[in-house]
Amino acid sequence: VDGFLAHEVSSVVPEAVQGEKDAIDDNGDPKYQSIDHSRLVPLLTAALQEAIVKIETLESEVAALKSS
């Protein structure tokens, strides 16, 4: 299954992760972390918007160089 690992996300967006890495309950069973993916959407959208601006800038520069 594709997705994010909670302990990796916690270093970047700690407010999106619930639970503690490698936590266990009183019976020795793992207590899994979870991710609130909705908290990642605004950050991913902003990153994509920044990437689009950079791509458009580079495309303009390439076009200008080709026309020279």
C-alpha cells in the first residue's frame, strides 16, 4: 500500500501524527501511530503551487534561450 509512514511525517508535520513511535500497550502489543492526512493537504498544495511557478519560470527561460 502506498502512503506515508507516521514516524517520518512526525519530523516534518508533527501535528498531523497521533501516537508515539514504537509505543506498546500493557500487554506488549504495539500501539500504532496514525496520520491525519487532511493536515497534509494544504502543505502539499502549497508545495505544488511553488513547483508550478518554478516550472513556468524555467519554461520561460528555456523559450527565451531557444529564440536567441
